[in-house]
Amino acid sequence: MYKYSEFDDAFLAQRNAQFRAQVERRISGALTEDEFKPLRLMNGLYLQLHAYMLRVAIPYGTLSSAQMRQLALLAEKWDKGYGHFTTRQNIQYNWPKLRDVPDMLDALAEVGMHAIQTSGNTIRNVTADHFAGAAQDEIADPRPYAELIRQWSTDHPEFQFLGRKFKIAVTGAPHDRAVIKAHDIGLQVVEQDGERGFRVLVGGGLGRTPMIGKVIRDFLPENDILPYLEAILHVYNLLGRRDNKYKARIKILVHETGIDEIRDRVEAKFVEIRPEFSGSDMDVLAEIQDYFAPPAFTDKPLDAYQEAYDSDPVFRAWVDTNIAPHKAEGYGIVTISIKAHGETPGDATADQMRLMADLAEAYGHDELRISHEQNVILPHVHKADLPAIHAALKEARLATANLGLISDIIACPGMDYCALATARSIPIAQEIATRFDELKLEHEIGELKLKISGCINACGHHHVGHIGILGLDRAGVENYQITLGGDATEDAAVGTRTGPGFSAEDIVPAIERLVRAYLEVRDSPGETFLQTYKRLGMDPFKTALYEEEAKADAA
Amino acid sequence: MARAPRPFTPKVVTANDLLEGDVVYLTEDDQWTRRLSEAEIITDEAHAQLRLLHGERQPEVVVGVYLADVSQGDNGPEPTHFREDFRRTGPSNYPHGKQEVSAHV
Ligand code: HEM
Ligand code: SF4
């Protein structure tokens, strides 16, 4: 597997020693909080509601078993025995003590990990399809490109003080699992006349002003990727607003200036700077691609697998729901749901992390992925090994067959942890999952993406949920707004508000009415919630949400 | 139209402990307590500013000092907003934070 070399060991050691000294100086009073805050943020350390929080980068969501075991060690030794995997393919520790953080960073460095640059107005951790290198529909593994971009952007002098943080996502497949249309720049690997290149999108984002990215270039030859990105960033740096933090993202610039003018300026700059790129960047890419070479796939008999599939309905349900097609014959992509009904979406205990690491080592070419949907993936598993994996996962409450279903909820930390929150999101997710598990309806409901954010920053991606829930503070009371029709795939769309929000007590029954209305009006069991919404619009759902409620009140 | 001066709502001085990150409150005798019930209730605006300043002058002990609204309850100050209620209790998905501490006492 690729050995991530963003920073070499010496650099990480030096950086960690520096932070250790800064922590000491903060504790002694030599540094004020105003002086210390930017330093700790640069090192991934936030202050939340009840404690500090350390955010650790997992570049393109890829981990080895040794790294996963180290994450487990951190959880056990310096936290409360668990970690929280986020939609940004990070892991967050919710309870570190200030004095321990330098030790945590040293422990991370032992396995080549760090918390650097996960904050600030820089180019953030580049994200990629969590099925990269494995998906059947993939044209090329997107991670070498993500890595190339990361190497180029890290410490690039021009891009350390952008107007705002900047997020790039890359997919190598036509089916978008990386939400590229909700990123500042989205890249999709495409082929045209036998040549490889990218479709380039710009100006997507969620947050308080959600926007779907627009195509700035339909086909960009592979060789031109860095000069073209540099041209986009240059135009953004020049024109982007710095007067207002809420208007500083490139999505606002694209929206206010228009994609055509932005394109003209980017193309002009691109022509100008392209000669500065000698092609050595493509040599680097080739080197990176060697590192990302696929594992040696093998051939094994599938009889035992087939027998388990035919005879064990629990195993079959898990395979049908959580295993995706792999490009290699006989293989599958295993998504381990860390969303057992009633648990906190994205949380895994140290024991669970170790078990997943063991499984990756024994059966998965030593590779794990973290998806933006807050699940853990074993990307390369031979189907012959699935019965053993399933049995081990069951023991650890990790075998929930709910991928893509209503209980596979994305939820941000919300007011249970986050200092910016306006309402809680975790308990709402827990209650919805528990309720639909009681009803035993979720497999009948089928694909339904429910996403919850605890404030307008939209860390829980609610805008692109088929059902989105946004928690707000209405006159000192938690209030939950519903949006419908959002979509995070290649058909990305921002959801539409249904109307007034619901209280914490009423939101789960409201979601149930909504889903029951869908079951009633869908034209066949094959029509998904989103398809039904697109066919019929808001009306039947509004009726279910508001008129039935009014009736119930009058009764 | 002249607006009537808004009556001052009672306050406590609160912050996070520098080392632990835990929520703390200022007491009448200048200690930082982990329990809201032990915090000093401030009912006068000028006094509130003084107490806030007193808290802010201890950057080697606490971080993020501010005044939070409370009401007078039977057992000392009670939060008036749910955010402060979570801060004095801990998260709702695990019995962690202050709930953990009080469970042991
Ligand atoms: C708990 C501490 C967190 C804080 C203080 C925080 C803060 C923020 C803020 C202020 C923004 C808006 C930025 C902007 O619009 O320019 C944002 C965006 C975002 N956050 Fe967080 N966040 C936190 C946790 C998380 C977690 C746990 C996740 C993943 C589950 C996450 C994922 C995201 C994503 C995907 C966006 C992008 C929205 C966009 O495209 O504009 N954040 N965050
Ligand atoms: S959406 Fe708001 S509440 Fe949720 S993690 Fe982001 S900033 Fe915090």
C-alpha cells in the first residue's frame, strides 16, 4: 500500500516538538489564548462545548491496519475509548486533555499520521471516492490525483492565505460517491477518444449558501491538471471576496460573477502559466500511481460463500445491502456499518477499530477506508472470506445491514459536542434509527439518505439528503427544519424546505409520516423515495407533514 | 419611541478549564467550580462586568470566559437556555462529561 509521505518523519517530529513547546508556554501563561488559538487550530486542536477535540486527517480516507490500531490506542489511552469518524474522512477525539495532545500527536506520527492543516484558510485534505481502486464502474483510481494535488498544494506559498478554506474532491467513476458537486473544486476522471482527463467542476459547497458545482471544463487532459487548478486558485485569490467571511467561498464568486466569465479568466491564466509546468508533475504522478498499484488479487472457490448465502438469511441481507461490486472477479467491497440502530453515527470503539484492523489484515490486503458517509470500508475482499468476516463483525455489533437505508444516517456532532451548534443532531439520528428498526420497515423503504446538521454550517450534509434535517434554535427551543429532494450523487441537488420546522419531540413522528406517505404513493416498490419525490413533488409530503398533524391536533 | 431599559437578567461567569477543557463557573469566593449550582449569581450589570473581567484575567486557568444567562432556582442558578443546560450536564449520547462525575459522587 501507499506510504503516505506528506511530511517526512523528521518534519513531523519537529512540528510536534514545536507544538509541545507551545502547549507548555500556553500552560505557563507565556502565551495568551489569542496567541495560542491559531497554533492549536493548525494542529487540529479545537475547543468544543465540554472539552477539547482533536481532529486527525485520514487522507482520501485510506488507512492501513497498523494505522487503525494506532487510532484505537489513542481512543483508549487519551480519550473515552472511542473515536468519531466524520464526513470529511477525519477522525475526531472528543475528550483529549491539553497536556496529552502532544503525546497523541507523537503517537500518530509513529504511523505517519498527523492533524496538520485540517483547519485554516488553506487547501484542505483532498477527498476521494471511498471505493477508489476497487469500484467496478471506475475508470481510474482517483487517489493518485488526490495525492498529486495534495503534494502540490501543501505549503504552496500562494495558497496559504486564501480568502477561505478550500476543498477539493476527486472521483474516478461516473457514479459520484465523493459528492464532488458540493466541493469548491470537483474532479471527475473521464475518457474522451481514448485519452484520459478530467471533467472539472467549480463553485459547489454546502453551508449557509448551498450551491451545486458548475462545469468549468468538460474535458481537461490529464497532463494539465495542476496548471489548470493553479489558474482557478489564482483567479479566486485575485477576485474572491475577503470583506465578508460568509461570502468568501469560491461558490459565491462563481455565483456572483457567472461561470462564463470565471471560465474565461481561468482559461487565460491557464494559457499563461502552463509553460511553467515542465511535465515533471506527470513524472511524480507516475511514481504515485506505482504506489497505488492494486493488490495481487487471487482466485478462490466460492462454494462455501454460496452455501452461506443460500442458507443464512441474515448473512444474505448483509451481503445484499453492504457489499458493492468489485472490479476484480470474485471480489466484493465490504462496507462495515458503524451505525448500529440507536448508536451514534460514525462512532467506533477502540475494540471495534482493532477488530476492523484485524479483518483488514487477515482478509483485506491490509487496507481500510473511511467513507464520507461515516462508515468503514474493506475495499478488497474475496467473497470466499465474507462468511468469516460477517461472523466476526456480528460479535462486535458491526454487522448491521443498513447501508443506504434510512438508518444509515449522516449526523454531525451537533450540540452534544460542537460549540457552534444551534441544536442537537445525534439524538435525533439515534431516535430515527431506533424507530425504523422497531417498525422493521427499512428494507421495504429501500434507498433513503437521511442527513442531519446541527447548524447552518451543514457539516452533516443535510442539503443533499433525500431527507435533510437542520437543527435550529427558535427562541431558545430546538427546532428541526426538513428539506426534501437533496441528492449527493452525480445528479446533485439541494433539497427544498417543506415549511415550518418541528420540535425535538415532534421531528421523529414527522419523519415517520413522511416515509409512510411515500410508501403509500410510490408507484412500485422499485421506485425510491427520491424518484417518488421527483415525480410527485412536495404536495403529498406536505400534506403528510402538516395536514395530518393538524388533524391529529384537532382530534 | 423610547425603549424601556431591559431588566438585567441574572448571570454567571463561565468558561472552559484550560487543561481539561471542562466547563467551569466562577464562585463568589473567586474559585472555579465544575458545578453550576455553586456559581455566583450576578444580578447587577456593573458587577457582572467586574466579575467577567476578573475571570478574563486568569488566562492560565481558563479559556473562553463569558457571561451566561441563568435564573434563580431552589438549588442555585439554573440555565435558561438549552445550550447552557448541555454545558452543565454533558452530551446526551453517552453518560460522559459532568454526568459521569456526578454519577461517581
Ligand atoms: C465539531 C467541530 C466542528 C466545527 C467547529 C465545524 C465548523 C464548520 C464550519 C464553521 C463550517 C462552515 C465553513 C464555511 O462555510 O466556510 C463547516 C463546514 C463543513 N464541515 Fe464542519 N465543523 C465541525 C465538525 C464537523 C464534522 C464532525 C464534520 C463531518 C461529519 C464536518 C464536516 C463539514 C463539511 C463537509 C463542511 C462543508 C460544508 C461546505 O461545503 O461548505 N464538520 N464546519
Ligand atoms: S453543522 Fe454546525 S453543529 Fe454540526 S458540526 Fe458543523 S458547525 Fe457543528
